[in-house]
Amino acid sequence: MADNTISSQIYKSRDQIRNQIISLLKQYLELENVDLTKSSFLSFIVEILSSMSSNLMFYQISSYREFFLTKAQLPESIYNLAAFLGYNPKDATAAEVNILYTMPLGFSDPVAVFNIPDGYKVTGDGGIKFSTYYDTTITVTGNSQVSVLVREGNRTYNLPIIYANNSFSFILPFRQYSVSEQEFQISEDLQQYQFVSIDVAFDGQISEQEVTVRPPNSSSYEQYTEVASLFLMDDTTKGYVSRRTDSGLNLQFGNGLIGYQPEAGSTVKVNLLLTDGIDGNVISGSIKRGDRIYNTTNAGITEIVEYSITNASPAYGGADEESLEEVRKNAITNLTALERIVTANDFVNANVIIDNSPIGQNSLPVLKRSDLKINEITLFSTILFGADLVPTRDLHETYYSTFIPRQTIITEDGIDYYTMFDIELDVLNSSANYTYIMYEIDQIPTLVTNYGSTYDIYTDLLSVSRSGLTATYQLNYQTTEIDYTSTTCKMEISETGSVYNMVNDGTSFVLVFADNRVIPKGNLTYFFTIQHPTEGLIAQYSNQFIFRLGLDDFAVSNVVTDGTAHIVYDIPTVRKDYYDSVDQRVFEVQVLQNLLTTMTFKDYRMLTDFVNFKFANTTGSMNNMQLNDVDLLPAVDILSIPPVANVGDRYIILNGEGEWEGHDNQIADLVLDGTSAIWFYTSPKTDQVIYITDKGYKYLYSESGWVIPEYNIPIQISLDVFKSSTYSGSNSNLTQAIRESLVESFSDRFGLNVDLYRSEIIDVVQEVEGVKYCRLISPESSIFFNFDIDDFTQTELLEYAPEYIYFTEDDISIRIF
């Protein structure tokens, strides 16, 4: 199909534009044989139009737009200039949560049918509201059998039921949003070729938007599609461009030449899904109230259905929309990267370039020397579960086996970590290969077709689990039929065409693979077809997920072996106590499966480099400052009393006595003065680093003296704050204000191997209203990294992993005086 968009017909050269305008004028005015340069008026018009058009093209070039984007201050300017760069800010993401409903049996009718409608709400602590996005029908038969049928668009499925204590329970998914519906009228005086623009004001953050238009004298609305630019539409495209403004949204429609022009007098309906973003990630057990549910009895009496609810696990996935600074930064990143990962800066911003990835901000690429026959770039990054940072660690461990299964425990500094993937050692090539094997997952099957059957049987849950090499697929079903045990089910893997017969155990169809390695690797689509000996085909359901996936495209590790023991480096692990505390089925889907389906570096790289994705250290001990360059010659030890020493020996003095009294924290050198040996003292400077040979550590000099620069991740901040005499607020309010100021000031800078100076922390605290001055207790020194990876030994390089420097409000301890 021909490209009729205006953008395909615009030239960037002023002369080309001029010639195009002359050609169009001649055709439109039927002046093909007239020299327009002889007409002063027409010539003037041509010159003006060509100059304006070429200027507009200049304003679109990247250097001009990037310059103004970095200088823009007003929100409107940043949004507009980001749009000029072709970047649309990311919307907020609504949190999701699973709510457990428990309802007592004891309905008066033999069959009770009631409804939980689309848009039904539950409320958590703090007034955070969650809504359904589907229609639910509950049928209770004889107070013994219950079905919960969900209709979500064209998708229909049944939920699993739990019976206990003369009641039944089921789980409904909710999203944290509210609906804002607004209508606008297009002027009756709309002129031909006139653009239509509508300003939509709202409070909150947008997670989704829908725009429909009802022409005059029509009863139905037409769906309009969002496009990135007006110039990407031809005159038949029913679309709109959405741009953020300081007060909401600006919607732009076409004019009949560029995009379809809505008819004069049309009604525009804008539906916005507004969310609280990250605030929607409420803790478990915080949702206990919901809207009323009504049941109408056979006698026509409307009664309230009793129920209780709770969220057994916390809400997840809520994320705020991009801040103005993030819009500014990401717009430039998007422009320079052009959806490719080539430069070091591209790797740092992989979370922006790779769509829908759970990678966290500020990744760090490291070019590691390797025995692998590839140019290996190791990309260390954080991963997110919802909006929360997952506590990960890059570890090395010695093994005597060539196969290490997933969830093998590695202990580091007294903390247990799980390996997240199966590891197979290739001793010959000194490498370790990773395979993702799903641990456990629950999915509700999607009904594909019921073949017109009236046989009453339906599936409500697919559970897939692994134990060792065994994989079990269990498809639960519900039925009221007497001969249900005669039904059969076949499972087909769409990608291979392989068909397997499942066993009917009376409550579910079961298929067991004794060796899960026969299951193909990759994201697979499964079809489950249920049939009856006499009724024939009954229904078909489908599910899609990854059971096995080789990670050779983006994950491999170096191995050093002596033939018996094998040291495996860069093993991605997750802290055990964290993983044991989360909903592992949700973690499996939201983190691991999402990570593997989006981690397609081959789609983004332009060079042949192998990108080796690894987890950065976001928990445990922060040790990398021990790799920093030293500023001073090494010292033997830290002592209080002068030892018997040799000329040239150096010591750090702590609580000096005798000859060293009054020289605390100074460096004492034993030097020759003529024929006698004397102590020569040197005062260190802040942030100087020295190696102490007898202790085997590097020490750093700070305001609090010599310290070993090793801290915990996240960084723990401890402050003594002296409030001003004029401050009238409470200590708790001042404490909270300080915590919020620190997190707000530093959160954009959190990242791998970033610097955090004590003076910066103190400056932020002392700017808080009510603070007279403060004393920073910890961290005892500034945090900075000045080492050069090129200077590492091979062992240091293999063991190296960057550390994520950050803190939360909970990590800040404050005493008010």
C-alpha cells in the first residue's frame, strides 16, 4: 500500500521545499506554463513558505532539540520538547492484588445466582481503592456446589473454589485504579482543514486512556487510535495524538489532510484510568472492606450477601509515571540510542531502551577478560518485583559436580542465597551454562472453544510444578455430570505439534514427565482438549508460559577448574529469606518469565559483542571500596605504643601513648636522623586510603578517623540532629521531613558504584526547615569508587561485581536534640 502520510512527502532541503511548493502551486492554480519567479507576489509567498518549512525542519534536528530539552525548565516546555524528540513519557502502572473472598453457605434458594460487576471496588488502608475489570457471576447450587464464572472481554474462565467450614472461598484479581469519564463537544463551526484540539484536565496519574467519538445524529461511538505524531496519519486514519501538559492531557485530531477530521458537532468521550502508582503497592492484610454484593431471591427479595475479604500477599506492580527529570533524561536517551545498545551509556540506560523489561535503573557494563572465545560485555543490573528492588547478589562458589540445580544455597557472610537457574558446567571450555527451569506456576486456562457442547465440565486452574527432573501438569476441572471420569484430555504443544494423553484422576487431568528435559525450550503455547466417548469434543483451553529456556544468548559464566574442584563465577542469586517470603508463583511470572521474554539483546545490539546479563549486588556487604587505589605507602599495623621496629616501618597511631602521645590518627615513619632512628609524623587528608599489611585491609581516613570502608547494602544512615529554637513542630514530623528530603534528593542518583559523600548528606539535612545543625554518625566515611578495572588481576576481575548504592527511609536512623 502506498505511503500517503505527509511525513513521507516533506523535504529537509530549502531548495527542495521551494521546488515542491512551486510544483504544487502550478498544479493547483493551473499555471504549468507560467514562470512564478516573474510574479513578485507569488514569488514572495513561495519564499516565505519555503523558509518557514526549512526552519521547521531545522527545529526538528536532534542537536537543536536536545539543546533546548536540557535547558527547558517549565513542565510544558519539557513535555513539548520531549515530543519533538519523538518521546512519549511512560504512564503510571496500576498495582495488582489478589483478594481472597470467603462466603458462608446457607442460601434460601436451591440455586442462587448473583453478580460482582465490572468496576466493583475494595478499599485498603489509607483509602487506596482497587477495582475489578471484568464481570463475575457466582452460582451456588444446593448449598454444596459453587461456580465462579469470569467474563473479561472475549475471554471466559472459571475460578477454582475452596470449601471449608460450611463456606466457600475463591480469589479475584483487582487493579488499583479509578475511572474518569469526560465528554467534550466539537464546535459546530469547525472549518474544513481545521485541526481539533481538546484539553483534558484530571488529578492523579494515568495508567490507560481510551478515546471514542460519536458523530452527530449517530447513537454509537467510534474507537480512535493513539498515534505518535499527526504526520504519521493519512486522511482516513481515525487517530489522535496525546501530549502531556502541566494540567493534564492535550488531544489533537486530524484536519482531513493530516489525519481524519472528526465531524463538526461530534461528541468526544475520554475515559481515563487513574491510579495512585507506587502507593498502590499496599502490604498484605491491609484490604478488608469492599462494596456490597446483592442477591435477588426467587421470591423477588434483594438481600445482602455476607462475605469477608483479605489480601494474603501484598499488591505489586504499581509504579509512578515519569517525573519531569526522568522525562528530560529518558527523552535524550531515547534519541541517542535509537532502540539500539551500542555505547556504554546505552547499557547504563538499558531499562529505558528495552521495552517492558524488569531491569532497574543505572545498569553497569563491564568488559571482562575471559577464556570464552567471544568479546564479552557483562551487564550488571538490578531487577524489580513490582516497584521493589529484589535483593540479589553476584557470587562465586566451588563445586565438585558439573550440574548445580536451581535453588542451591550459597552462603556469603552468614547470609543464604538461592541460585535462580540450573547450572551445567562445560569443563572443557571453562564455562558454565544456564537453563531456566520453572519452579511452580498457577494459571487460569483461557477457553478457546466449547464446540457447542452442553456437557457440564470446565477447567479452572492449571498447576505446573517441578521436583528434581520430574515435571507435573495438573489441569483441575469442575463438573456436575455423573460419568465425568470417562472424559479424557489431550495436551498439545503448539510449537512442536506433540500431543500427550493426560490421566483423569477424578478431580483433574494429570500429565507427568519423568524427565522434564523432553519439554521443548522457549515460550510455549499449550492446548488442552477435553472430550467424551459419546458426547465427542467438549471444550478446548489454552495457556502460554516458559517451562525450560536455555540462557546461552545472554548468560554464561567463567569456570576455573583443577580437574576436581570447579570455581564458578558470576552466579546470579536472590536472597533466600526474601524469596521464601514472597508469593513465588507471582514472582515466577512477574520477574523471571518477564525477564526471559524481554531479555533479547540480539534485537537491540548492532555489534557482535556478547551481552552477558548478571545480577548486581543489591544486598549484603559492600566491599568494593577495598579495590580503591591507595594514596599512601602501606603501613604495618595500627598501634597505640611504639613497637620495636626497623627503619622504614610505618604505623597508624590510635590512642597514642609514650612517644606517640598526642599523635592520634597520624602516620608514624621510623626514619634515620644522622645515625639515630626517630619517628616522623604525617597527618593524613580526608578520604586518603592506606593498606595495613598485618590486617590485610585498606583503611580510609575520614572525619571520624581511620575506618575500614565496608558497609551494608542498603546503606544505613545514622544522624544526630539539633533542632532550631524557632521550630514549633513535633520531633516525629521533623524526623519524617529529614527522611523524605534525603530520599528525594538522592533517589535519582542511586545506582551501581555511585559516590555518596558525607558532606552531601549533611548539606541536605541542614537545609530542612527546623534543623539547626546535624552530626552524621554513619556511614563513617564517604562512599566512592576510584579503582580502574584494567588494573585488576585476573582473579579480581572474575570475582568483581558492582554494588548498588542506595537507601530507603527505613534505613535512616535519627536522634533529635
